[in-house]
Amino acid sequence: MAKGVKKIKWVGNSGALRDFSVPDKILCIKPNQKAPFAVGEWYNETTEDQKRGNITWLWMDQKKRKIFNRTIKPAGVPFGVELPKKLCGSYAYYLEASLYGGHDQRNTGLHVYGKCEKKISSSSWSKKQNTADKSEINYGHDLFITLETEGINGDTLTLESYTAKKPHTPIESVKAKCINGTLKATFKTMSCFMKIPGLPEDLENFYIKVLEITGEYVKNANGSDKILSFTIKNKRVIPVFETPTNTTPLIIDDTPKEEEVKIEGIISAYFAKEEFSLETSETAGQHEYVFRSKNVAIDKDKIASIIKKRVDEQVKADKKYAKLDDIKNVLTERGSYEIGASLSFNLCKLGAKFIKINSAPLEEEVYVVAKTFLLDGKEVSITIKEKEGIVVDADAAVPVTEAKENGAELTTLKATVENGLAKVKVKLRPKADEDLKKWKEKLLKGKKDEAYSYKFKNETVITDNNKKQFAAIILNNAKEGKQGNTKIATGKTAFVDDVEKALESKTYGIGTTISFDTYKTLAESLWLKAECQGDTKKHEGEFLKRDGEYFVIGKGKCPRCEERITIKQIEDLFGVFIKHRVFRQEIIDNLNKYIFDSGKEIHINTCLRKSHFFAQVGAETLGINPDWMVETDVYRYSKSRCLDVFKDRAKELNNSRLLDNYCNENPQKKLMNYLYANENGFGNGNGNEASGDGYKYRGRGLKQLTGKGNYKSASEYIQEFFPNEYIDLEANPEKVKEAKYAVLSAIAYWEKHKIWKTADTLKTSSDENIKKIRSIVNPGLAGWKDAKAYFEKGVDVFKVNSCSPLEVGNSTWNDPIDNPQRTYYNSAGVHKEQNGAFGPVRTKILNGQTVPKNHQGLDIFADIDTPCKACLNGTIVSYMNEGNDGYGNVLVLEVNGEDLRNAKKNYNLEFTTEVESGAGFDINADKFYLRYAHLNSAVKTSGEVKSGETICYTGDSGNAGGVPNPHLHFEVAMKKSGNGSGLTNRYNPAFFVRLTNINQQRQEEVKNERS
């Protein structure tokens, strides 16, 4: 017989969140409000006496296995449930009413959960689990983190640890489930030691952030996502709990003894320069500071910072600095100081830092450094090795010279570890001058390659007297492909002395040949091998031995690459502004400070990079014109210029007959607020027109920051690259007009977006090249023509051709589509980037089994009618339709084999099943074929074309018809057609195409439009 409560119901008037509830199953309630429940329905066989009697309300866990609370009440009296914010979250409790006092297996109850704002209400750490221990933290301790929360009970979150030196990359991530409103996690501080940039300071600051599954960070009561901070003392220990040897209970407050960690090893080895920038606590005498102007009712913090800056500049050469707190301690808050008044305070020593470097010229003095863990007092042996055998035989150690008077030549560098470092100062040269001369010759020539065969077109008489003259003529013919001889391949060279050696004093008849050596032009790339006998074992490692990480010895340093920027260079490039010369000099001083004196590798350190950097800065600021450093403050927008720059936004304002009035206003607040308002199509974090964000966050600085979001991003970039200079520019946008932050925001943007990498590849001043780098700075390409003019002038100002000659030939690689990116979706509209890669990256069903399926090229995302460029100089040899079930319209470009080989770049396969090439492909062939498929149309169907020339337009022909991921299918092949099945005769195009990051939002927009 069915008796008892069949259903319960909520009987309140408020307090429930119906949008987050499921009727008769789940009820969501507000926190700290009692929600009343009553019996909603009885089973038919329940008697009236039972309905008037007592029932038991059961408060249970989500899975209905554990009863937390039983409450007996008359059946007619509602039962109230109240959840504190701590217990709100995704965890749903189970509530039921029982006639018999136990859980009813017929599931007659409801799940109840609470919802409120997600927040971390309190946080704490301890070195002991479940026991408070706030004593000094050292590397090796475990940290037990406890967070009290609101609104996330039952959620699984990720706790991330960060160092203040690298705030955008977590050191360690730990997943934890919030139980009863509490998150607990354990962090290993050893990971902090291993991943901190450079060597740890005496005290290092770290913090914890909490990441939701949605990708948002949970904030604390103060609105910060930095939930918990802690400091680690640079000491390495580990708690060791020993087994008791008697029966005396362990007292909870007993502190376990600490021992040195027994894990030891070599962490890294690298080349470095010594820099005295480490602020120590060791005093180094006193300094007397004399006031140069009268100061009344001072702000102690502000004045102390000014004094420190001035004093540090004075004493830096003596390897000293002033502590800010020491200066504050001798100042009087709101005090006044006359001209000539003096203060005395201590100075402290600057210690040495060993900053990793990636290259140095021959004969330079550098340090070879091994960073170790727990090997202090041990001897480390380091040998220097070559990637290519240029100056020494293969596998031999490269000899260097001790950097001291009469230093010995060393092939094995030995040093004792102190404070985690073993270091040896050396000169990058052999000891003997004769050997150095041979090195220079080898580095100049490169690595010996195959012999070149030269054929005499005419009878030629060679004598001892004319041999040198004819050797020069023959070399020139070979380099230029004259007199019926093939041209020496790009990437190789030959030298007149080798030609002269090949010549004999005799008569060479028509068709006679001679052979002489050619050389591959290679960089001298080095790596390091380090070993050390520790207490537990012998430690060995190979370091820098990977493309992109090798240390490069230059044939000789260009003296201008690392020369400081001068006012003359700026005036030669941008013209003279007499009234702004002082401010321009302040800009230059800050540029030099942060490019050359920051202790970081800032990539404005070659003549080419300088030319590109200042071309962009010039386009942003009308040639570093301080009158334009803050938008509209001096140069106001005219109506015509406004229409030219802001296009449709300005047209709409003009159509409303407001543009004239807005342009005539001074300051132009209404104009800026309208043009840069979110609802008018600008965005970048700004609010609506009424918010005033448009004017508040108008363009400022060398990289004309515009929009609230860009000011916020600039602050984050500065914090990442120059943490000591961090300021909240969103809260203080006016700071960007100051020289310091005008410079910092521009450099940080250049570094964050790695614009220098693009700059290094752009060695011709073509429209396409300038647009390519301009698009990173200004996606709308405004000012690209100015940038082009400045770049061309900068080539002369910074003497680029004397440093790294710009390319005069036009057969340099040009990507088939500007800013190429992989397809994010496959032809079914599913996110599968690998499906567009080269190799067996797809699957098919064969005889009921899933088997790999080859993809013969690279799919590059491209909406219909995107222009395609000739990647190299070449000849269009075919344009035809290869079938509706195949590649549709296909254009084939024949290119020179050497040109393609020179365009090959370092590329690491991105997907497990991606491969480099198929069977039958000969990378040394004389010519290759670039196949452009699924096209809509062709500009030319035959004939010669130049690299960068538009030759066709993308489409969706063939089996790509109507796909949600329109794309160019691009192949590198041995034949113009008929290359065979599978991957035969084909090469992975990703080794040539310079793929950029996927723009998922844009690809999704196109997908939705086509769906």
C-alpha cells in the first residue's frame, strides 16, 4: 500500500530564483532568506490521522546518501530552509519530508541550492596542514592554502600561483573542489624557485589567483583577483617528519627539524653579461643631498622618489644606490626645505646580476654560467659546442680564452658553485692571434659546400701577372650567371682567393672548366654541455641546443646597433622642432634608459629594428611632435580631416548637422566622446557617449593609446616587461602624456606583440611589407603611407645598409595571403585545426573501421575573393578546373628551387599526425610548383610574375562549395599536376608560410554568415 509524502513544494512569496529552478525537481533560493516548504501531495493510502500527525524533514547530501539533519514537525507546519552565502553554489542539497523518519527511495523530495555573487571572503596560508604556522617560508616548504568562499560551493576551481616578476604566466596550477564553502590546496614552493625568471632575490613576492571553469577569475571583497600574497626567503629546505622512537605523544606545537633538500641538479647553462643592478642591504657609506630649489610643505613620498632617482643616477657608476625608505626616514612630512639645505642618508651596494644574452661579437668578453640547485661547493665543467662545424671539427669543443691578463686557452671551463651559480668569464676567441685570424676567415666565408664548375666561353690566357684580375672577373660572372654559366645559388657564396688558387698559368680553351669551392653562409651557433658530480649522482645536461635558442657569435659587431638614440637622429628623421627640443630630449633619454639600461633584452637593438620602430612612432605622432602627443590638445580636428580619418562615424555626425559644431568646440570633448563611443562602433572598452570615455581615453603617447581597454592593456604590458614601473593607466590616463609613460607604453606594446619579429623579416620597403607591420600597430592601417616614408628615411638615418643590407632582389618569400592563419573549423563546422594541416591528419571509415586520411596541403582561412599573392618570382604554368569533386579552380606557379629553399623557415610540427614531406619529394630539385586551389578567379593565367604580385582570388570551387570554413588550399609540389596519391611528391607548406594567430571571432562570424 502506498502511504506517505509523495511530493513537497515551496510555499513562499519571495526568495526563490525561478530562472535557475526546474519545477518539481530543483529550487534555487536567495542566500540568508528562509524559504518555506510544505507537503504538496500525499500518497492515496495515507490516513487522515497520518496527515495531521508529525513528519520528519530530512536535509541530505546531493546524492541522498547522508542525512545532515532531521527535524520533526507537524505535517501542517511549513519547514524553513536558509542557506548562508558560504553554502551557495552549484552544490544542491536534497530535502524531503518523511512519514517514517527515514529516506524514501521513491525520491519524493527536491534538490535545493543557493545562488549569490561569487567571492573569496577570506584567505590564509600555513606551513602545516590544519595548524597555523606563519613562520618564514623557504623554497622546499609546502604551503597549505585555505580560502573561505561565497557562491562557489561544490564548484571545482583552479588555484594558480604567480610571481610578481611574471604576472601573466602561472607558476603552478592546482585544481580543488569547494566543500562546505572552503577551498583547500597545497602548493610546492620548489616550483616557485624553478620557474622564477633569473635568480631569486633575497625575498620574492608571490600571489594566488582562483580561476573558474568559465575562464573568469574570482575576486575578493576588495574587488581584486589577487586573493592571497606571500613572500619566500631565498633559502632551500624541506620539513622532515621523523618516526618517534618512544611512546611520548607528539606535541602539536613541536616544530619538525629542517634538513637540506636532497634533490640536486643543473637547471640551465647560458651565456651572460654582468650587470650591477641587484639591490643589496650592504651599506656603502653615506650621501649628502643638497636641495637645488625651495620646497614647502612637502609630500614626503613624492619628494623621496625624486631624490632617489637623482641620487641613483649619480652613484650608479660606483655600484651603489639609495634606499627609498632611508630617504623617507630623514624627511619630515609637510616639512619645508630651503635652497642649499642638505640631508644625509646611507647608500647601499649594487650586487652583480648575470643577464642571459643570445649573441655577442667575436672577441667579446662574456660569462658562461650554469644555474644549479643544491650543488654549492661542487665543481661544474662546461664545454662549448658548435651546431655546424665551422671553426672547429665536428663534435670538438670550441676553445675560448680566460678573460684576464695572459689568460689561458680553455676547452673545458671549470667553476665552483656559489649561491647556485657557477660562472667563468671568457673571451670569445682562441688565444693565438694566428688562430683568431683563421676563425675570422672561416666565419666570413661560412661552411664549405659543393664545388662550383665554371666554363670558359672564350679562349683565355692566364699568366702569373693577370691571374688575380681574371679571378675577380670569373667570380663576378659566376655570381651573376654571365658568360653562359649558372648563377651561384642564393644562400651560397665564393671568394676570389679560391678562384685564384684554382687557376693555372696557361691557356684555357673554349668549353674548358675549372672548379672552386663555394660556401654556405651560416651563423656561428653555439650550445653548452655541462656536468657536475653531486652527492647523489653525476649530473649532465645539454643546453641551448635547439633552433631559436642557440647562442650566436657575430662576425663582428655593428657599432651602431646598440648605439643610443640621439637628438640628431630624431631631427634628421622627423625634422627640427625648436620649441619642443627639451621634451624630445626627455623622450630620447627615456628611450635609451628602457632600451639599453633596463637589464632586459629590448628588441629595438639593431639598425633595422630602429628604422621600423621609429617609422611606426612617427606615423602615430606626426614625427614625435609633442603637439600631437595628446590627441586634439593642440592640433584639433577640422571637419575635412575628421571625415577623412573617421569615415562613416564622422559622416553620421555630419548628416546630423552636428559635425561643424563639434569640431569648433575647444576642447573637442563632444567630438571625442561621440567618435570613440562604444555604440558608435569604436569600442576598445569605452562606455557610451554620455560616459565621457571618448575624451578621457583619447590618443596619447608614442603609440597613441586610444580607448579605455587599450589603456588597461598598456598597464598590463608595462607590468609584464617593466614591473617596477607599473602604474594603473586606466585610472591615470593623463600619465601617458608624460615622456616616461609615453615611451614605456610604446616599448611594452612593441615587445608584447613581438613586432620586432615581423620587422626582422621586412627588408624591402614595399607597400605590402609596410602594411604588414602597420596592421599590428593600427589594424585600420591609418598612417601606413607616412610609416613607409619614415622607414625609407630611417634606413639612411640609422645606416641600415651598412649593418644588414636590405634586399635588392624581389624574389623574397611573400605569403600567399596576407596575415595567413589556419582554418579553425573543418568543412563540417567542427573545431578541428589539425584537419587543415599536412599529413594523415583526418580520418575516414574503411570496411567499418576508422583509418587515417591524408591531407595534401595547408588550408589557409580566406573569405571569398581574398587576394592571393605570388610567393616568389615565377611563371604561371597552369590555370584550370580540376573537377567539382576535387580542388576546383587551381592556379599553378613554377618557382626556382633555390628561391624556395631560401624561403624555408624553422617550424615545429604542431599536431601529432602532421608530417614534413611525402615520398618522392626532392628538396634539392631545380624547380617546384606552388598550387593555389578552390579559387574563384585568376588575375593572370600564364606568364611571369613577381613575388608579392596579386595573381588570383580565393573562392569555394570544387569540393569546398558552401563549406563553413572558406579557405585557400595551398600545396608545395614536385609537379604542376599528377603528383600522385596521398602525400607523394609534396612538402608541408607550413615550413614556408608564416602563420599568424587564429582569429577565432572572425572565423566564427564567417561560419555563421555562410550557415
